[in-house]
Amino acid sequence: MSSGRKIASAAGGGGYRLVIFDLDGTVLTPEKKLTPRFKNAVKRAVRLGVMIALASGRSLGSVLDVLRQLPLGDAPGYAIACNGAIIWSRQPGQLIASECLEHHDVLLLTELGRRLGFACYLLENNLLLTDFPITPDAGGHLFSRLPVVKLPDGWQGMPRRPPKMMFIEQKEIIDALPSLIPPDIAGQYHFVRSEPNYYEVMKKGVHKGSACRTLAAYLNIPEAAIIAVGDEQNDKEMLLFAGVGVAMGNAAQDIKLLADWVTDNNQNEGAAKVLEYFILKKYQHACD
């Protein structure tokens, strides 16, 4: 790979200052846990002045739940939620930016789902909302940890601005969905597959890469001093934006091919090894 030139350039420019990690399939084990080794690597990196951000398709509350488990001390820590629609600073606990869908988008995407025969859920306050019939085998029940709630009668007249909407169905259905979206609608939004059972919709131009760009500008950190780590299709723009894009060992093959470096999988401390190699090891060498 051509990773050596990018990595050498970034390191030569004063070192890495911000590391952005995806959650599921990256810092979280298959059991959805953070490992002691990763937490220790974060603690040591933060002591060296490196900032940490978590970027996920999850809701803001869910991302913050994981961020609170990290030993950040007095360092702020940042959360990118809903695939880039929301950017939050842990300290002082404030919104940096948000890019939400408008009510007319909600109406259009709900109707699209109805025509296709699937629920297109609104994400609001850690709830999945839909006016589609909710049955025991609904995808939201089967493949999400969030409660599924029926929208009230007359909801169309109540303005809503969710950060994203999403189809949640069997893998085979999600496989086929991109080809079923009419081109005129596909061009109006950012559609992305975030997990085998999730096909998500954000405002056009909103994704993890755009959020990383906004956060970098807010922190006044150049791209070359940023490392981004991920494993799924919704991590693509983030890995391409960063000075060094790192794919997990369990990442899809096309994600590995666009990355500058491939680490171990999320069962074998791949995320911790990124910090150890790019931050802690290089610091140790500089002190030798």
C-alpha cells in the first residue's frame, strides 16, 4: 500500500493530535465491551495530549454511554453520532454542530418505505418511530436494541427533524434495498449501510467524513494529524478524510483496500494496537 508516504508525512508534521474511532466492530468487542487494554492505551494517549473522538451510527446518548467509560480525565472527548448528523463535546457538554432531516424529508422517506413495503424508522430520543404496522417480526424489534413506537394519528402535521431515518430488515432485504431506491430520491440524500441489517438515510452530504471535517476545523487540527479507525461502509468517508485511515482486521475487503493501514480485528485488540503503534510507540522512540 501507499501508506508509508502518508504516515511518514503526518508523523513528520508534528505527530498525531486526534484519533477518531468507530464503535461497533472497532473499539467494542463482539460482546459490545471495551477492553482494559484499549482503556489503558486511551489513558496513556490522552496524557500525551492526544484527543479522542468516537464516531458511530448510534444515537448521541448511546455514543456518550461509551465515551463516559473511557479514562479521559479532564480531556474533553468528542462524540459524532447518527453517522455524522450530530457532533458533541463531552466537556463542557455542548453541541458543536447538527445536520438534521427536515419534516418534508420525513414525509417523503416514510412514503418511500410504504411503497417498498418496509418501515423507514425515524430516530428520535433513542426511539424508533414508524407509522408502519408493528408486528413481532418487525425488523426494528429483531435487529435493534431501541424500542419501536407507533407514531400517533395525525403525526404528519407535527413537524419533526430527526438526525436520520433507517430501514432495519433481514440482511437479504438490505442487500437488495440500494437497487430499489429511485435515482431521484437516492440523489437527494446520503444513504449508507452501517450494519448487515441497517440501511440509513441522512441529509445529503452528511456522513462521518463531513463530521470529522467539521470537528477538525473546530479544533484547528489539520487532516494530516488525524487518525480515523473503522470497519464498515459508513466509515468510508471518515477513513478517506483522515491523514491516516485505519481499517480493522474484521473490516469489509473494500474498506481495507481504501485504508492506509490495517490493524488486528476487534476480538484481538485491533483498536488498542492503533494507539500503541501510532501514538505510544512513536512517543517512546522519540524519548529513547
